[in-house]
Amino acid sequence: MTADDPLQLSLTDAVSGFGAGSSQSNGGDSGDEPGPGTDELGLGETTFVVVDLETTGMRAGEDHIIEIGAVRVRGGVEEGRFSALIDPGMRLPGFITELTGITDADLDGAPQLGTVLPRFLEFASGAVWVAHNAPFDIGFLRASCGQLGIAWPAPAVVDTLQLARRLLDRKRTGSFRLGDLARYVGAEVTPNHRALDDAAATVDVLHHLIERLAGHSVETVGDLEHFSPDVDPRLREKKALIADAPHAPGVYVFRGASGDPLYIGTAVNLRRRLLQYFTGADPRRRMVEMVMLAESVDVAECAHGMEAEVREARMLASARPPYNRQRKEPGHGWYLNPPTKKGGPKVSRVAGGGDAIGPFRTRNAAQATKDTLDLDAGNFGEVAEELRAGGAELIARLVDDVSAAADAGRYRRAAFLRDITADLILALDRRQRLGALASIPQLQAAFPDGRGGWNLAVVRHGRLAAAGRSPRGANAAHVAGLLADSAETVIPGEGPYLGANQHELQVVHNWLLRDDVRIGPSDAPWTSPAAGAGRWREWAAAAVAARKS
């Protein structure tokens, strides 16, 4: 990015607490911000907390944790143990008692999860977490944090099940179940579906796997997390390209020999994400090809994830790198433009004034809408005016036509009309939502950084004009004011989005609708038409699903 890029502004040392006189929030999901820089630690210097859970069922967020067991180890030496039974507030299913031996009587008088979970998180603080079939255990712990309003610590996680599958011969182990692996490595403790014993057995499995990795040049936690035995050694050697990448949110650019961008991406933790490209963690063949072609990697550190995604949107729009397959044409669409003196309505990539209908995702969708609505020089203005006012009644008439065709047994006709109507709803809804945001001269937003502070943004006519951070303990209202005072000047342009790039608008719009985002002072209300296309959004989603099936 250039030095005069307005997004270079980042008041990282100035502030916290959004709103005048507000008390400091506990923050939200810290998974949105980079965690501790554990990736570069040598395995002998790394503290691991090996955890196992017993639960009332298999569904995280619906079933309950009844036991947590964990062992803390470093350099092959045990440093501590954690074990607790938990009252789930319900009778145990019979098969759980049969499997674990835990009874309702055992849990009578046990503490509830709200008491035990913070104690476990303190025990596991600063460590790399390890579990056998980690998605199960980590999924339950993360869902429980969410239910209790506890910030998720976003630890680095190692899954011994996946490591065993990559390293060991199933013919020798029998299977990759914990019991078989424990027997294979000669674990001192036999797994028995009790959390602490299973965690202790997993420690021995982990240590055996680390010993086996010595011949694969796996030296750090990052290498361990993403180890694959099939990675081309030349790929690992290229890791030197990211030697200076920080543990911070931002944008990264892989460049070829000529310096042209090959691929542009964004990450909440640049170093952790970039490491995955050199360890085989990204299985996409074209990504391996891209990394092998890369001669350098540039990174642009950002204040937070929203700024990173906006930067990415702007860079994709200008650079169009060849390996960004899904976003070669970001922010573009197709419009039905008003008639000219030389003819009727035309389908075009460019919106011809405020009466243009769209944007549609494809040219065919725009053309089919033109034909179905029978648009010509005589009725275009009337239809455009109705759509500008909301369009709900016109859409209702089209939906009725779909139903009438289906009732008459004309199923192909009904499907054809259904698809055109869905395309129109999606285009109109997008226009109304994003256009409403683009019309606001300025609004401010804040969202928790996961560490007790706030991420801040100033949005002008749908574009990110400034981004910054307010650390815990500072006055975020004051910092937000400073940020607004020094933000980029945005002069609205022409077209339905007043000159804003549709891709950037969508990024900003999605961020502002997140549950943890607070909208601060705004120069105008952010509204959509009461009789707009939004009321048909679910119908359109169902129609799209039917088309795909």
C-alpha cells in the first residue's frame, strides 16, 4: 500500500471504552484478533495442555460437559493436572453412565460449568492445547465459552488423532482410537472414558508423535500444527519469505519474479496464516503452485480485521491477481439502463444514472428480467420508479405468477419465472441495503478487540475512511472523535452506490451487521424501504436452493 493510503491511519496508542463515560466492556470473541505468538516456539520450550472431556452427548452447544481432565507438560515434564466433575443440570443418559461409569450421584453437589470453566481456562492459559479428535473437545469448550459470555482465548491447537493418521501405520496400531494408540506407544495409563486418565494417555501419545517427527524437520509449534508428510521440501524452504511477518491482522501479497501480485489474502494473524502455505495445511493444488512461483511476500499490518478486508477488496479491484479465482471481478455487476434516443433499455456493466435497475450478478439475469418485465422506452421509467420506492408490490405480482404457473401444471414455466424473480429480489435487496449505507455521510462503529479494548472505524458514504484501536483503559469516545477528525475526505460520486466499490461496500456492510459491533454517532439514519425487497429475502433464498437442487 502507498504511504498516502488513508487506511495507513491507525491510532493504536491513543484510547478505550466506546461512548462518553462508558465502562470498559469485557470484549468479545478474541478469535477475531491474533493470539499469542506460539507458532515460532521450539517444541522443547512449548507448554502443552492436553485436555479431554466427558459429555452428555455429541452435539456441542446442545449437550453438556460433565467432566474436564487436563495435564500440563513442558519439555516432556509434567507441570500440573486439572480434574473436575460438573453438574449438567439434568439426569445423565443411561448410555453415558454405562460408557463412563459416572452416575447422577457422582454429580450431585458438583459445581456447575460457570464455576469450573474459568478455572480450567486459567490452568490452560498461555499453552498450546492438545486433544485427541480436537474438534470435539475444542468445539464443546468454545461453545460453552459463548454460552457463558466468556472470551474465547483462541489457543493454538494440536490434534493427536490427525497427527497419528499422518505419521503412523494403521496396520501396526490397529486403529487410531486413543485406546489402540495408547497400547501401541506403551502409555502408562489405560484410557477408560474418564477425562483425566484419557488426557494422561494422550500425553504419552503426543510425546511419541513428537519423537517420530524429529526426522521430518518439525521444530516449532507452527510446524506441528500443520505437519503433512507429503509436503515438497522446496515448499518448506520458502518459509524464509515470511521471516518478518508479524502476529497481527492485515493483508498479504504473494508476488512472482516480476513483482506482479499472484495472490492477495487477509488474516487476523498474518504470521499464523502465512505459515500454513509452507506446511501443506492448505490442500488446494493451485495454492501450492502459487507458492512455488512466489519470489516474495509483502504484508500490510492493519488495525483490525475490518480494515484488512477493506484493503483486500481495494487491492483485488485494482490488481486482479491470477490465483484469486473467486474474486477476479470484485464489485462488478450488470445493470438495466434507461432507454436512450437510439433505442430501448440496454444491459451494461455500468449503471447509467439513478434509474438503472440492478446490479445483477450475471448478464443473463439482467436480460431475462428485461424480457420478463417487458421493459421498453414507454414503461421503463415507471418500473424503475416503483423499484426505487421499494418494489415489494411488483415482486408480489411476479411471485403470484410463479404460483399460478405451478398450479396450472406448467412447471418449467414456473421454474423459469421463479429463477428470474429470485434474481430480481437479490439484486434489488442488495441495491437497497448497500445503497442505504452509501448514502450516509458518516457513521462510526466500534467492536471489541478480545483483550478488553475496542476496534474503531469511521465510515463515509460506505467507504472505510479511518481505522484505529483503543486499548483497554483508554477513553474510546475521545479516540473515536480524533479518528473522525483525521479521517479521509470522501466525496460521493455517481451511480446507485455514489461511486463506492460494491465489494468494499459489502465488506463494510457485513462488518457493521455483526452482533458485537456498536454503531456510534451517525450523520443520517441507516434505513431500507419498509416495502422493499428485503421482505422477500427468504423466498429468494429458497428459490436459489431449489434451482441448485
